[in-house]
Amino acid sequence: MTDRILILDYGSQFTRLIARRVREQRVYCEIHGPDRTPEWVRQWGPAGIILSGGPASVYDEGVPDLDPSLLELGVPVLGICYGMGLLARWAGARVVGGARREYGRAQMEIRDPDRLFRGFGPGEATTVWMSHGDHVETAPEGFEVLAGTASLPVAAFRHATREIYGVQFHPEVAHTTRGEEILENFVFGICGCAGEWTPGSIVESRVEAIREQVGPEATVICGLSGGVDSSVAAALVHRAIGDRLTCIFVDTGLLRKGERESVQRVFGAHLGFRLEVVDASARFLERLRGVEDPEEKRIRIGHTFIDVFEEAARRHGDARYLVQGTLYPDVIESTSVSGPSATIKSHHNVGGLRPDHPFELVEPLRELFKDEVRDVGRELGLPEEMVGRHPFPGPGLAIRILGEVTADRLETLRAADAIYLEEIRAAELYDEIWQAFAVHLPVRSVGVMGDARTYENVVALRAVTSRDGMTADWYPMPYEVLGRTASRLINEVPGVNRVVYDVSSKPPATIEWE
């Protein structure tokens, strides 16, 4: 594959948005650290390279740098913010730090509508989003100024004879009104990408890769949860190897109401997959006894899954391949890509696996974002009730119970969550929301019910909108829906006497509470 873009991550909070914007143009891209060598880049074979922004100054000690040899590969390069500073310093220009910080919207004037600003007029003003401390005072020798603002003479430049560009603003954020157009100009007009990375091509390439990985005879098991990710992963592997795949649905006791029955109906009866149901609820509950730390919960759950899958593998010809629905955001959040970025949490199917697990993992979705996974699922013919479901975490309700997980708390949360989703569906809001769920809080609240004092549990409701789960905004739930839901929870769920609504976005919060 040569029709792809390499993004080198220098620690910007917006790096993942760059990837999203490129993927939205049906062009494959990957995020890698800035320590990738020119030899590695040459072998990977990108059509273009994007250098991300970053929180540091290019003059700070120990900050990630740019290997100048990357610029000798003949591959178009676009430096964004910090990336522009690296290009300017490489070319011998002075990068000024700290004196003229700029955050927020700015009006930028196009001075030379070359290939990067194709479609813009000379002298045209456009709104861009700035977030920088360093800035380039004058264009380096051999470079041309393409755009500037009232306070920033060099807001964009290009090399006079080579396809090397830099922009001080962030074209990947929505606040840059024509940012998508600028990135399109780079990806298509400058790098020559064709935009052929479609759901159909993804299925074709993934099926081929699965067959190559597992060979013509091996048996494979899949950890099927019934969520979007594992369902699409199972369907891809089934397309590749047929009945050599056995799906293992583990009833952890941490599932939503009706989850087990739904999976058996769709995958067993409707799709005809080989499906085995393992009831391990008592085992998971025992492993979680007394555990309150969310990271420890994830790790124990991940290890217990592997124990269950090991036993299942022995029942199915010592299967050594395990299919998981790992997504690209799981990988990014569980491992620091560039060094400046931080590990947020361990996903049970990335960071929570037991280190000595005996399986070779088959992760056909590892390079995809959630919306891409949904499109692949539709391409494979999965029913919309499965493809369109809200995300559900692998550790299940365990990370929606703050504090120790007990059977009583699980029953309370399971009932509350079901009522909440019922009300959202009844109000025809389900498809507007990326994810909605209830959370059992580790606090008790005084109330009055039936003229008597109560001291019962608090349930928090969460609903967010998002494009890919990397960032999210809280959903402005209509008051009447909140009112009906709260009334039902207090009246129908024993032990609940107070309901609150979460209005925090990601960042600074995460979508899940743990």
C-alpha cells in the first residue's frame, strides 16, 4: 500500500484529529513516534508525511527532533505548528519562542494561493485556529511565504523547489473554517493520493491478511462480547476462514441486561456462527472481590478472560489464535505513541492481557477507528442493531461501578442502565448519541420516600456525542427525558434515591468514569 500518509506525533493534543481528517478522505494513515528512522519510513512507503504540533519549544532540552534525512526521501512533507518550527530550524531560520503566544481564532490572509491553498483567492481572508508559543519570524532562505496574520507575518510557507510546507495554525480542528480543504490539497493535490481506502477495500485487505496469518488449517477462537468491535472482528475472520472459527461468548456477570440472549440470537441463530457460551460470572466476581482501583479491575478482568480462553482453546483442538476487536484508539490510549503523550488507561484487550498468555492475537480492526469499523460491519452484512450499538467496554459494568464490584451493585446498575436506554430509545435519541450509560457511585444519599427517611445509592447518567471516541462532548439531554428517567430509576430500582447527570467533556474527563 503506497496510497497512505505517515503522521509523526510530537505530542500535540490534536494529532489524532489529523489522522481522523485524513481517514475521512478515504486515505489510510498511521501515527508513529518521531524516532522512526529514514530507513523505516522508506520501507513503509508513505505518499506524504505530516509533522504534528507539540507542547514544547523547538529549543527546549530533550524535546523530540526531526531527522533531516527524512526530508531527503523525496516525499512531500507538511509541518503543523511545532512541525513547522522544526522545518524552519532545519532550513536555518530563527524560531522565536514565548514572546508572542497565540491561542484561539485568527484571521489569516492568503498571499500566494499555491497548491496548498488551491481554491483560495490572493488576498483572501480565512479563519484559522492558533495554539502556539514559538513562531517563525521570517521565512527561511529558499522558502516562500504563503500566508500571514496581522501579528504573524509567516503563518504558512513552502520550499521554493521542493514539496515541503509548514503552517503555524491547526488545519485539523473544526475552528479552522477551511482546514479540511487545506488538508485535502496536501493529501490529494500534493501527495497524489487517490482516496481508494473504502470499506470494500478494507474487507478485502483484512481477509487476505487474516488468511496469511492463520494459514489454511489452524483453528481460531474469538472473544465475542456482542459489541460492535468484537462482532465485526468475528465477521471478518469468519469471512476469511469460515467454520474454523469458534466464537466464545463469556458471560462475565458484568454484562448489560439481555446481552447473552441477544448474542445467542444474532450470532448463533441468525448468522450461523459456531458459538460457545461460557458462564464464568462467579469466577469474575470472585477475582474482583475487594478491588477498588480501576486499573487493577481492568487487569484482573483481562487476565481472567485469558484463563477462560485458554480452557476453551483446549476444547477446540488447542487453538493458538485468539481474535480480538482491538481498535486504533485502544492502542493509542494504552501506549504512548511519541513519548510526550501519556498512557490514559489500559484497555483489557491491549494493556490488560496477561503477559504470558499463550495465544497469537488476530486483531483485524487494530488500525481502524470506530466509525470505520461500523462501515466495515455494514459491508459484511451485519444487522444494524449490532453495527449501530453504542460502544460497551470489555470490562463491562465493572468500570461503571466506582469502588468494589458486588452482586448487589451489579443488579442495581444493570436495572438502572436498562431503564435509561429504554427512555433514550423511546425518545428516538439513541442514534444521535455516541454512548449513553448509567454509573453506580460509591456514595449514599439521604432522601424521603413514603414519608420515611432513606439513605440509599446515587446513580449518575452519562451521554456523549463523538466522532471516534478520542474526544467527546456531553449530550444536552432534554429535561423531559432526564425527568422521566430519574423518576423511573427512583421508583423502579430498589436502593436508588438520587440521580445526577454528567456534563463533563473529554478531555478533561474520559467517557467512562473508570
